[in-house]
Amino acid sequence: MADPASYRPAPGSVPESPGVYRFRDERGRVIYVGKAKSLRSRLNSYFADFAGLHPRTQSMLRCAAQVDWTVVGTEVEALQLEYSWIKEFDPRFNVRYRDDKSYPYLAVLMNEEFPRVQVMRGAKRRGVRYFGPYSHAWAIRDTVDTLLRVFPVRTCSAGVFKRAGQIGRPCLLGYIGKCSAPCVGRISAADHRRLAEEFCDFMAGQTGRFIKRLEAQMLTASAAEEYERAARLRDDIQALHRALEKQAVVLPDGTDCDVIALAEDQLEAAVQVFYVRGGRVRGQRGWVVDKVEDVTSSDLVEHFLGQVYGDDPAAEDGPARPAAIPREVLVPTLPPGAGAVAEWLTSMRQGRVSLRVPQRGDKRALLDTVARNALESLALHKTRRASDLTTRSVALQEIQDALGLDDAPLRIESYDVSNLQGTHVVASMVVFEDGLARKSEYRRFAIKGIDGTDDVAAIHEVITRRFRRYLDEQVGSADGTQVSQADGSGEPKRKFAYPPNLLVIDGGPGQVAAAVLALDELGVVDVAVCGLAKRLEEVWLPGEDSPVILPRSSEGLYLLQRVRDEAHRFAIAYHRVKRGAALTTSELDSVPGLGPARRATLLRRFGSVRKLAAASVEQLAEVPGVGLRTAETLYQALHPDGVAAGADGPAEAEHER
């Protein structure tokens, strides 16, 4: 633990301008990012009265070893830079929102030639229109099934779509009228895209014009005595009304807004958002956050707005789609820099955004409803997580005691080697921090030049490569040879910058000795090593003749098993990728003059090797990039016993067979 006075900036060295500051630990890792209207006043508040600070702020200052800052022109620029750095560095002492569950979205993939509708979870992608989130996937499927009667948009996967086109027969939805069957050419690409856009417009709240259009068509059909068509249109109108009935009307004036509410205690906070479009609740979502710093409700609102609206990968023409940020955002309390936040959201939306606290009426009642949902979400989260927090703390303490470590292993790295009879040798590195997997820092290694069955040599090579990279990056950071990022933050991208407290090797004494030898050769002395043997789940320490036996009910052993098993899973997954790539060969690979690009072009044109073999030389030569000589060579390779190549070559060969 460092003394904050040891790295306190010299008097007068901190400017009074607005800016963003970063606290770093002894290894240079960013542990906290903050912004300020006046950097001098804000940083002085950390060092002026240490005893009067919040305990969590004191903990952050003790963990830090240095502080730096960047001056910007306005408070809005400071806000933007702060959130970009929080996203990049993921500092441990900053507020970090995480979803309280995995929410499904109704997604329309407009980035495909024939847009399709499907249920999607996870990160958003460009070129995809999202609606929701919904509480359950079945709610999305129920809504889509109802609307496909009116908007028969494609819902099949790429494989099913391609297969239907090859056999010239649509799927069941195409036969029952719930798909326009673009796979077999029943509708053009332009008309199908227009249908998908109408589907999106209806989901976005433009419902009235579709119902009025169908009603007019129904009356016209009825007047023309086309009663069957009028009945179908009547059923379509009823389907649209059923879809609308599932979305509750909460604001009679047709307002577009996001309603945000908080529920918090001393350690955690829960956030709930209702997405209201056209006066109806179109989606609901929740987050939870650990209060790793001393924050007020206003601070939580500011952090939330930045993290949720600050990065929308689904954007088409800017950092966020206009539909993602509504004209009005209702919050329980205004953030400290409300004007700057509103200006920032306005610039992202490219239209005015109002940020306010409702005091009475329907909007206040809706905010109270969202607040009750947040309170219930926090209670449920605490019930679920109470045992997890305790379990992880106990596990880390048990590992520390069993292995005789000076500190709890807050960062654990585990390594495993995978091969198949000595071929395609690969290794994995997984990272657990505070007992939780940190998948963004997983790494994988391809191993060459050693006997594939020698796991000991493979472990030695992997540990050497990992820590050589770590040492090289530390040297690069010290002499300034690393390249800064393009965003101007001045922070180099380092993949192996942080060493673990503990290395867990999948294996016994031999593998542990190889890892220790690699560390000794590189001069790394502050990393503990242990091995976990699968057969009896024994924990092996370097130089020990007998293993450490942890009780089967030990939480520490369970954590080590999870870390080891995750490394094994990650290694197996990479090994399968390598093995699969080596096995993806075909009859085309041995044809002279036919490289990967031409093979791909031929397969796209004909669909399969079988159809390629059925083509004539002239048909092969028509493919862009394939000349007559290459076509003849290819034809002869696919028909080693066939007759001379020609327009009737395949038919004559079939006749001979």
C-alpha cells in the first residue's frame, strides 16, 4: 500500500482547467478515472484531508501509486473522454454497470440482401435494427408470429435460405403465407426490403397508417364483392390490434421517452429503465452496480447515462442511432453536470434531448412504477448474490492459506496444453480476477518445433512466451518505444501488461517445474506457481515431494478446479479450430493453377463440388478468373475416367457409366 503523500502533485502543477484524471497502481494499471470542471480543486480534495474521505476512496488512494491528467476544452469533452477511458481501461474503482440478466431483443438484420427477423442477445451490431429489450424470448416469438401474417418477412437462417434456393422449394412458412419466400424468387430483393422496413416502422410505433391502409383495402374489396380477400384483410387488422394490445399504454400523449429509476443501499444499486415509444412501453431493462467508490444518486445517474448511451455499436451514422436516444429522458434526480450531459446527448442524437425530473401527473406515476421495479430487482439480486460474494472471498482466503501466499490471489492465470497424437499442439491462458473470469484477457498459443506429446516442454515454451512479452512491454513502457493509440489518449495497447499473483498449471510436478524454470530464466520472482493434477485433484507446489490436499468441500479447491477446467475448455476449443482448418480440404485443392480465391469463386457459382463436376468446360470457363486452360485442367481432374472435354462431356460420361 502506497502513501498518498508520496505521489501528491506538486503545488501549482495542476491546472485549473476542465479535464480528466487517472489514478494508477504501482504497475501502471489504471484503477480509477474521473473528470472535473477544475482539475486543481478536484485533485486537491483527494489529498487535503485524507482522514475525512470515504473508506472506499481511501482504499483507492492507498492502492494508487501515481496520478496523471489530461486537459480538455469544455466539460462536454471531459465527459466524452471520461467514458471512453472507463470503457477502455475498465478501472476497478469506477462504477461499472452490468445487466442483471441476459435480455433478448427483436432484431431485424437490415445488413443482409434479404433482411430477416430473429431473436438476438448480447452485443449489438451495425446494420441491425433492434426492438426491445423483452423480458422473455417467447414474448418476441409470439409478437413476430402475429405480425408475420401482415408482414411476411424472412425469419430463416442463412443455411435454410440457401438450401431452399438450391432445391427450389420454400419452407413451411412460405406455404402457409407467413413468409414471402424470397429464397425461390416469389418477391424481389427491393420489395422484400420494403416489407422489412414497414415491419420496422410498425415496431417503432408508426401503427396507425398500417391499420388505416388495411381498413381502406378491406372496404374496397368488400365493395367489389371480393369477400374472401376482405375477410383476410379483416383478420390482418385483428392481428395488428392483438400485437398492440400486448404493449401497455402508459402516456396518453404518445410521448417518446426513457424512464430511469434507482434503488440503492450502502454497497449496491439497481437501475431499471422503461423504454416508452408512442406512449407505449416497448421494452424494459435492468442493471446492477457495486459502489466501489463514494457516489451519490446524482453521480449514479450521470455514470449510467454515459455508459448506456455513450456507446451504441448499432449506430448507422454516428455514435448512436437517433432512435436509441429519445427526445426526453426522465430521471429520479439530475446529474451534477446536467447541462453538459444534455448537451452531449443532444449532439449524439443530432436533435434536442430534454433531461428532467417529473414532479406530477402520468410521468411521475410511471417513474414511481419504474422505481418499484428497481427496488424489487435489487432485493432479488441481493438474494442471489449474497452467497456468491461470500463464497469467492472464502475461496481466495483458503487458497492463500493453503499455498502460503503473502496476499490473496486476486489475479489467477491458468494454462493448459491440447494436442491430438502430437499434432496441432496449442495452449491456452485464462484469467480470473477476484474469483470471476475475465474473458477479455484470455490468450491462446500455437506451439511449433517441439515434440507434440511433450507437455512439459510445451508448458515451458508458453510460460516463457507469456512473460517475455510482459517484460518486453514493461521495457517498452519505460523507454517510450510503444505506439500510442489513434484516439490520442496516449495509452499503449498492451496484451500482457499485468502479471498474475498465482499461476495454475494443468498438471503435476513436471509441469510445475517447467513453469518455475521458465520464470527463473526470465528473472520473474514475484509470481507464485502451483499445479492441479486431474486424477486426485492434488495441488502441487514447486520443489515439494508431496502435494497439498484440499478438502473436497473446500471452496478454494472448487475455484482452482473452475480455473483449470476453463483453461482446458479454452484450449480444446482452439485445438478444434486448428484441426478443423487442417481438415477442410476438397478435390479442388490438388488442381494446378486453382488457388483459394478461384476455388471460393467456383463454389459460390455452382454451390457444391458435385454440381461443379456436372458442368461443362465452357460453363467452367465462363466463371470470372477461370480461363479455358484452367477449366480444361479442372474438368479432367474431376473426371479422371471421362471422355474428352466438351459441351456434352458430362452427359456422355454419364451415358458410359
